[in-house]
Amino acid sequence: MNKKIKVLVGLLLAGMLIAACAPVATPAPTQAPAPTEPPAPAPTDVPVAPEIDCMGTASGDEISMLYQWSGNEEENLNKILAPFVETCGIVLKPESTRDQALLDTRVKAGTPPDITFWNVTQLTQYKDLLVAMPDLGVNADNYADYWKAIGTVDGKWLGLPVKADPKTLVWYNPANFAAAGYAVPASWADLDALVEKMVADGKVPWSMGMESGDATGWTGSDFIQDILLVTQGPEYVMGIINGTVSYDDPGVKAAYEIYGKWAADAKYTVGGAQGTLSTSFLNAIHKVFSDPAEAMMVKQSGFAGGEVKATYPDLAYGPDYDFFGVPGAKGLQGGSDWMMAFSDKPAVKALVAYLSSAKGGKMWAEVGFDLTPNMAGADAYTDPALLKKAQLLANATGFTPDIGDSIPGGFGSAEWKAIVDYLNGGNLDAALTAAAAVQAEALNK
Amino acid sequence: MRWSSINKKINNVPTHIIIIFTLIIWIVPTLGLLLTSIRPLPAINTTGWWTVLSAPRGMKTYEQACASCHGQDGKLLTAADLTNPDIVKKYPRSTQLTALLQKEINGQPHLGMTPLPEAQESADIAAYMKRLSNLDKTPKITLNNYVDAIVGYRGTQTYTEDCKTGKQSLDLKCNLSDLVNPRGMGRAFLNSLIVTLPATFLPILFAAFAGFAFAWLDFKGRFLLFAVLVGLQVVPLQMTLVPISRMYAQLGLNGTFIAVWLFHTGFGLPYAIYLMRNFLGGLPRELFEAAYLDGASHWTAFTRLAIPLALPAIASLGIFQFLWVWNDLLVALVFLGGSKPVMTYQIGNMVTSLGAGWQLLTAAAFLSMLLPMVVFFALQRYFIRGMMAGAVKG
């Protein structure tokens, strides 16, 4: 045999050997440090109830979890869970993917993760497999009734709302507003007047770009849902989600027409219909804060602030970029993430108890991973933008989850398709009828 | 020069044009990705990669409108020294700068006879003043994206900056151990290697045995068995994910390297056996007859005769299988997932669900391309030869 080949084979075998030994040497991604011995309490100490209840978990117990967060979001979650991991000595086995097929494969194969953080639709999809929150020792008092209602399927509270991200926001540059003499609108009529004034001044009011790969259209569906909250109110939106209001209802059509008036016209939005369809949603944010600004306002959820900061490091929140709630909206629209448990082992119980506790809510708010529905965290935000959003949420008369996220069976895509078709010049009635058919099939099967 | 050779040259022109065109189509986006990966995020988000070598933003406009009074370097007027950050700080953007330029200085228009710049020009000048005064220190080219991708940085600044200020995330230590941080591309590279080497070696090994047996050993039903094995190629691997995941769960193999090795070996074998059998079957029968006459056993004939002759086929199989396993996301995601992240898995995790942090993605993508390129260039002479392997008999 050739000498080179022998060396190669030898290397391969050595590689395999190393590999076979490797699992032992691989530390878990967020390995908990061994729990430190609690310091001996000073004799004068009054015994206080521990902030974190470990529910009798043994140190070294594992929780496998699967979530859609990655990058900086994962970092935030780790910070939030750090006190819990340290106190209880629990080892987290996190996995991150945005591919829901992985969750479905794991569940079908009978190897679901202990817990998952996913969308509200999965509560219905996995209602027979999930452990109810009251059985896991949730601190129910920390949650408003409307949150519990959203998380309840067939009379059982199956998911813990952990993160809320209000989307009913409009981002703008206060310096540009001041220079042009514009004021933040207080009502929908004000906003309409402001938009017309901007057009009259030769400025482009909106940056509405919505390109997002195969999810193109989601910023449009957010916008339309906000318009529905203004023109119809939260009960109507919940009606769409429940199926009592069909998606081809005249109210929906009217909202599409208000949206279309802006989104398809180069006077109102950067690039007109083609600009809306082909500008990426991130680029759409940049256009409002670039110098010179291409547009005056962009309707986008809270992450826009971080995006502005990363792109224009010299801008400051407050004087240079800020947001206001969509004026006249009766209720908020928001994305929400839910924790659901496939296991009722003590470690999972302890985690549910921690996240729903006062300490957990405060940690979530301090780290600033969007908003926490946990009321204990309401005043613990340190970030001014989050604080403002939390006030919006606290004053909201209702909270409606994203329509597309809440109707199972791919309604989100159907909604996006309707918007894209409409902006491409397609027939609005036909587009809405097609989406309504998907809605009816998903809800009345 | 003779006509025939000129004709030949002209005949080749279309071919050359097509080749050059194809090259450009492939290389331009790759080059763009490479340049993007070495630029800082604010630059990526605001200008295209092709501007990387052009003059700083606003330099030309500044020279036309301002340099005559303020000087090329901005220092000419001591009262309005444009290299002084305290002065420039007051006019960060076009709105403030235009307002200043509209005001009169000592009863004279600020710009004299020069017309007031447009908003775009004003913005460009403001941007250039920030460079002059060193307020804007963003470098043109940076390796930060690569560093951040390798260590698996997840913050909002950069790894080097966070380490300087001591604000790094919980799982980073700011020393060499970060190179194998479980969330970084460094560790993912090792994991990918651990997955790929055995998953390439094992199917080739078994396929060589099987191919030899099918080609040169006489046993009953070998054609039927061979046909069945080759027929197995039609089984789509997606179909088997759930049942095999269940089986692995019973055996406790989920999340181990062995799971992926077995899976890739299984799915690599049908094609590998097919290729090896056809290649080995194409070797001259006389060669083996001579060896057997001289008293060689099957094992000797296999190791001393078949394997050295089949090297091109083995090399090409190696490249195919290596690239397939290295680039595979699905199998690694389902059976390894986050417990032992491989490169394809980790690339996707660099960005948040809303697309923040995508500058890391460009760097991570290049890191994942490195080894396949090395393998391809090292073995490329076997590549074409191997594709022909087994295609023609004789």
C-alpha cells in the first residue's frame, strides 16, 4: 500500500478515536457552575423565603429546551436564566432553530424537548401532549387575565407567556420632525393629516419595505392589523383569529385599501409598490434614519431601535430616534413567545416557578429581552425605550396576537400572499377570498 | 500564421466568452460576500461592498464646497478648525449643517457665491467632517466579523470591544479557550470535522469491500443483491428521519456522533457501492486471474491489486461524500442539533430571528467554505477522473 495512504488512514482512525472520546470532554453549552455552598447565615438574620424555589431538584438535573431565538436573543435568555441555573444547579441543554419541522420531528419521534419556547399556535397543535401550567406550580397572580385567556386551550392553561413584543409602534427621527415642524400625532386623523402635510412639503412620509425572503409581507400584515385595531378594535381582530369574522369581510377590505393607498404610491412610501415589495424590512428601517432621510416614519416593532443603534452608532435614543404608539389604536398588537412543557419533572416545575415568580419577571425586565407579561417585572426595565413600551402595554385596553401567528395551518403565508398580490396590482377581492378560504379551512376543519 | 490555426482560434472565441461569463457570474457574488465579511456593520448597512476601495464619503463634495476656505485638511481657519471634534460635534447631520450654512458670517453668506448644497451633499460633507475630526473612527476593513463568528459572540458590539470593557457575555472568558466556545464557529469546525471524517471514511471502506465482492467473487444471487442495493438509492432520506430518530431514542443514540456516522454511512453506501463495483468490475480479468494463479488470496488481491488501482474512484467518492456531509444541515440538525453544533447549524444561529447580526453570517459562511475548498483543490485532478470512473467499461 502506498505510504501516503497509510498515513491518511492512520490520521482518519486517530480522528475517529479522538471523536469517540470527545463527547466526554464536551462541556454542555451553558454548564452550570457547581452550586456554591450558601454562606452561613449571620445569627441576626431573619429567615426570608427564598427568591428561587428549586422544587427539590437535584443539582445536575438537566432541562432540554428548543427555541427559535439565536444570536443576541439567546444571550439575553442565558442572562435571565443565570440566577436560576446557579441557585438550583440545573444544567440547560439548549437547542436553537427557526425550523419548526425540527420541533415536529422531535415530537413525532417521541423525543420532545422538556420545554420549548414557541408560538401561540403550538399550544393548540400540541394540546394533548403539553403539561398544564397550574400542574407545574405557576405563579398565576403575576399574569393578567387576557394573557391566560390566550394561553388557554380547551379550558386548560397550557403555555406561559414569557415575552411580548408590541408591534403597534411608529419609529421616527425627532430631530427631523423638529426641523420640519411636525408634531407626534395624537389621533388617527392627526396621523392622516400629518402624512398629507409631509406629502405637500415634498417629503416621503413612510418607509414600508417588506421584503423578507419567503416571509415577505409580514410587515404589511402587521400594518394592516394595526389599521384594523384603529378602525375596528381588538374584538374584531380576535374575531378573525377565532373565525367569527371572515377574512374577506368589508372591514378587512377597507383596512387593505387604507394600507394600499400608502404602500403602493411613490408619493407616500419610498419607491412606491415596487419599493415596498423589494426593499428589505431592515433596509426600510435604515431609510428613516439615514442622512439625508429618505422617509419620515417606519412602522415596526421594538427591534427597530437596536437596528438603528447598530447601523448608526452616533444616534441616541430620544433625540435622534424614538417611537410613538400607532395613534387611535384601540388595543395593541404584538408578537408573543410562549413556554410550553412536555415534561413535568421537578426541574421543569422549578423553571416555570422561576419564570413566573417576581424574581423571574424582574430579571426578564432588567435584561431587557423585549417585554415580560409577568406583572412583577413591570417597573424593573432599565432601558428607556422598553419602559415606554411597557407603559403602552400597561395602558392598552386589549392585546391581540399576530393574526398570522395565531391561526394554524399556514394562514400567515396566505395573508402575506394576499398583500403581495394586492400590491402587485392583483384584484383585492380575489386575494382576500383566497386568504379567507385558508382561514376557514384552518379553523373549521 | 496559417489560416487553419487562425480559424481554430476564432472557433474557440465563443467557448472562451461563455467560460469567462460563467466565471464572472460565480465570482462576483462570492467576491461581494468576501468583501462584506471584512467590513464593519455600519458600513455594510449603509453602503455597498463595491465602495470599499473608493474615497471616503463626502471627500469630493467637501473639496468643492469647503476646501477653499477651510483647507484640504480642515485646519486652515483656526476659529473654525474642522479637526476639532468639539466643533464638529454640533453639526452631526445634514439638518444641523444646512442650518449653519444658511446663517451669515460677518454679514456675508457662509458660502460666499457658492450655492447652498443639496440635502445629500450637505449630508456627505457632514459625514466627511466626522472623519476629519476623528469623531467617526469606523475602520474601512476589519477582522471583527471573523473573530466574533469564531468565538460565537452574541452581543451588540464586538468581541474585542466587550473584552476591553469587561462586559463580555457569560460564556466568554476573553482568552484562548473562547476559540472552542460551544456557540462559536471554532468549536463548530471541530465538530464538523469529527462528523465528516468517519462519515466519509466508513462508507468508502465498506463500499470497497462490497464493490470488490460484487465484481470478483462468485456467489449466488449477487446480481439480485446488487440491484436491490443500488435500488436503495431512491429512498429519500427525509422519509426516514422520524423512524430512525425513534430507533435512536430507544438505543440512546440521539445527540451522539455515532448517530450521524451511522446515518451518513447508511445513506452513502448505495451510491458508493455502485461506483466501486463498476470501477472494479472494469479492471481487466486477466490481472486477477494472474494473481490467483500465483497463489494470492482474495484479501491479497483486494489490498495489493484492487485498492491501488481503484485510487481515482476512491478519491472521487471521498470528495463527493466529504462535501455532502460537510454541507449537510438536515441530518446534523435532527440528530445532533444544538448538543454538538456543526458549522451549517451554527451559521444560521449567528443571526437573530429578525435578521440582526447578519454581518457575522458572511464571515461564518466563508469559514465554512475553507475546508471544502482546500479538499477540492488538493484532490481536483481525481475529480474529473473519478466522475468518469465506471462510466465507460474497459
